[in-house]
Amino acid sequence: MEEWIVYERIKNKIELIESFTGGNMKCVICFLGEDKNEYTLSFDDVYDFRYAIETAFIGRDANTTSESSQNFNSIYIVEESEYIKKFKHDTCECISTENMKHFIIFDSIDTGIEILTIKEPLFNTGHR
């Protein structure tokens, strides 16, 4: 069963995801924090991503163990990820998933982004 673990390295809650770009193994998320300041979250070595509105996540949280029901947070790492398992199957195990991390990022309104990567994200103040 999937378990969502709060990503402790970045403690800024996301009020609104303003833009998301992805491709060529990179993803960039520009957002407003709950303090109304602008921030950028950048991922390199991205192998796959999903971007969806809230309705795509209805039922997901109910079928996982997480801290999200106790305390809303914006960034999680997923343990025992079904997404990584499906990615491994879909790529016929041609790409190693040994060090792959599954991040889930939410804003407080209705946007959810899932990212498969082998690197930690970079967090910056302001938009690029």
C-alpha cells in the first residue's frame, strides 16, 4: 500500500500553482506560497510526470496511508509507489527504478502534480 511521507526539506505550503512546464527530463513549478511570495520548484532527471486537477486525485488519499488527513502539506514523497511500479512495467524494466522517487505536489485549490525523478528538487525564491 502506498504511503505518503511529508517532504521535510521544503516546508513552504503552496497556495496556488501558477504554472507548470515539463519536458526534456525537466519540470518547473512556479507557485505562490501561503505567505503570498513567489517561488520556483525545479526538477531535473525527470522520467515521467502527471498533471491533473483535484478530481483526478479523489479517492487516492483514502487508499493510502499518509499524514495528509491530519495536516495538509503541499509536497510528499510516495513510498511503495504504484506509479513507479507501473512505470517499471510500462518501460519493460529498461530504465532502472532503483533510486527513483515519486513526488506528489498539491496547491490548496485543485491542482496536483506527480513527478518521477532520481534527483531532489531545487527550491528558489521568485519565478524564472
